[in-house]
Amino acid sequence: MTGSSETNAAPPLRIAIAGFGAIGVKVAAALDQGVPGCILTAVAARDLGKLRDKVAGLKHKVVVTDIDSLEPLADIVIECAPSNLLPQIVSPFLRAGKRAIVLSIGALLSHGELIELARRHHGQIIAPSGALLGLDAVAAAAEGTIHSVKMLTRKPVRGLLGAPYLVENNIDIANITEPMKVFTGTARAAAIGFPANLNVVAALSLAGIGPDLTTIEVWADPALTRNTHRIEVDADSASFSMTIANIPSENPKTGKITALSVISCLRKLGAPLAVGG
């Protein structure tokens, strides 16, 4: 019987990363160092030349390829690419009954067909906590009745520059000297207007009462150095509020904790003990 536990051990989950910016690089480095039960097998990005340079420092060899060639190479894809690429990245995996860890949650609100695709083929879309906290508490409260979910986001100016909503409405924040409210509305509208900035509210809405009932207020604040989010939830099981102040990554639109949340999610997939949602 000696060694039987190793004989019966499940093979590691093959992980692919689509998109190799600040998040993809951090997650790849963690997988290269070792995440139990997982192995990085393939990476994809738009510029394959630059991608090859980026992965050259990894200890373990991975396949560098285009997005459309990823599915046969992995069991799970981590989507951390521009939001417009979401369907192209995750559809093949879901159609094959596989899993996709999605960071462009805002784009998911406009592509409900992906959820149906996962349901039809027994695939799964996983939304990690990202730059937010308390999604497990919100999801638990949603098993009862949630009366309201509100979010207040304050970001440094550079974390909001170029957002489509600001451009389309001629809202100039480049030279503001004091806090300025730039948006009030639903999570669905925020996801459309700020596709690279507010995936957090999309995730919050999916955990709770949906994108049309979850509301958000967004402020640009020149005095801030961190992306801050405050959530207020009123439910029949509990009323609670939570605040997080995230340190931006190399990409000012994304907090450092976002990549760490993906790594934590991967560790839970094969862990003997998984704490939290």
C-alpha cells in the first residue's frame, strides 16, 4: 500500500492565462513558483513577441499562443484581458464543459449568453473577489431577502482617465483640484461606462440583487493614492457595511489585490480546506 496516495492523486489542473498585463504576469509568477494542484501550461496575448519576452524568465516552460488556440491546452482559463475579448476567450472553454476565471465581470453583464453556454455544457464561470471584499457575505444574504445594495467608489484621477462615460459626456477630470462626483447610477450602467474601472460593482451585483437594483456613486479624488470602495447592504438577515482601500498595481485602473485574489481562488480549487466563498 506504500505510495498509494500518490498513485490515486488527481493530476494537476492545467491553467491557461489570457492577457498578460499586470494581473497575468503576477498570476503566472505565482503558478511558476508553485500553487498546489495547478500547473501553468499556456499563455496568450495580442502581441506574441512581447509575450515571449515576458515568459522567458519563468522556470517552467509554457506554450505561448494566440487566444483561439488555448482551449485544448488547459482545463481552466484565467481571463485578464481587455473586456471586449471576453466572449472569444471563455466561450471555447465553456463549450467544452471547462471552467473560466473571469475578471472582466462588467462585460459579463452584457454577455448573458455566456452564462447560458456554461449552463448548457456544464461549464462554470468563476468570479474571484477581485478588488472587493465581502462578496461571500452578500451572496449569503441573497439566500434570504436583500432590500438594497449601495456602493461608493473613490479613485485617484489617473485610475479613471479615459473611461468611456467620461469621454462621451465631456467630463474632464485631468486637472481637478478637489473631489468630483462623476457618476451615479446602476451597476449595469457603470459597467458599460467604466469597463476597465468598475468590474467590482458588477461582481457585487451578481453576488446580490442584480445589476439593475445595485447602485453606485463614483468620485474622482486628486488627493487619493488608493482605490477605495464602500459597500452598504440592508437585508432581512443582516445589515452591514464594508470599506476597502486598494493599492493600485502597475496598471492604475487595477488594484494589487486583484491578482492576489485570483491566486487565492486557484489555491482553493484543490485545497483540503477552503475558507470563504
